[in-house]
Amino acid sequence: MIARTNHGALALTLILGTTSLARADDSPPVPDAAPGTHPSRGHVDAEPGVALPLGDLATVTGPALGGFIGGSYALDERWEIVGRAGYMWGASTKMQVAGVSMGSSLSYAPVLAGARYYLLDPGAVRLYLAAEAGTVLVVSSESGPGGDGSGSSFYVGGAASVGLQVDLLDLRAGLLTADLGHAGTSTSALMTLGFRFAAL
């Protein structure tokens, strides 16, 4: 009787052990984290856009077309450091000065840096706010009966915007101020459509 009990216990142990191994083999493998690897934190993007002059600025320049090359680096799930540089070519507009018709335009070459804050958790669609400051090269052109002329000056400018990222697309709308010291006469509505094409 003792021999039979020992054989039965041994058989039961073998059956349970085989069942446990089978279940372990059916479990999905857990990938090992590769040493030295981490999720991508940096991106490079291109942003074609248009700037529409607001207020008194619309009397001296037309809409501006151009774009930016930018980059970002994630500090955490909500905050990113951002920067971009570009050129916006301003179309000419006509105005009357002492009964004489003249044309003028303003073009911009901003170099801006700042921060972006995401209002939504990481996902395919993310809403964010952004603020930037930097230098803006303003190129002015004039034409009239006396001939053509142009000039350029550097100013401290900035931008504030709200944006929506959908996968690799980045739609942004906000304000671009070429001269923060004279925001009332140097602000445009800036709209860009960005494409993220590289990850660092």
C-alpha cells in the first residue's frame, strides 16, 4: 500500500509539473529592455505657413508666405523645449501718400525658441499651447515714383500659438509679433502645417 501511494504521488507530481510547463510555454514572451535604449525624445519638422497682417500692419504689407524648420525635445509627457527658424516673404500692398501711389512690403526671418505644453496625455491626437521668443529680421521694401528702396532691421519678437498634432501632422495657429516693443503695429496671424520627418 505504501509503494502504491508513493507511485501515485509521483505520477501526480509529474502531471502537475508538465501542466505548469505547458502554461509557461503558452505565455507571451516578455521582451528584455535593450541596454542603453530609450524612447525618442527629439523631433525635427518642417512647417510651411502663411502670416496675415493685423491692424495698422495691413496698411504697409500684404500677406506673407514661407515656412520654418524646427525641432523639439521632450522633457516629460507634457513639456517640450522647441525652436524654429524660417523666412516669411511679404507680398506688396498699395497705399496713397500725399496723393501719390506707393507700394510697400515687409518680410520676416524669425529665429525663435520657447516651450510647448500638451493639454492631452500621449496619444495619436494631442492639443497643446506654445510660447516662443527670439530675434526677427524685418526686411522692408518700398516702391514709388521716386524709385525703389529697401532696408532691414533686427528686433526682439515672439510668438504664441495653439496647436493640434495628429500622428506626424502638426496644425498650429497663433500670433507672430516682429517687434515686442511695438506689438500693436507689428503683429500677424500665423498659421502653419508642420510635418515631423525625423526622430532623434
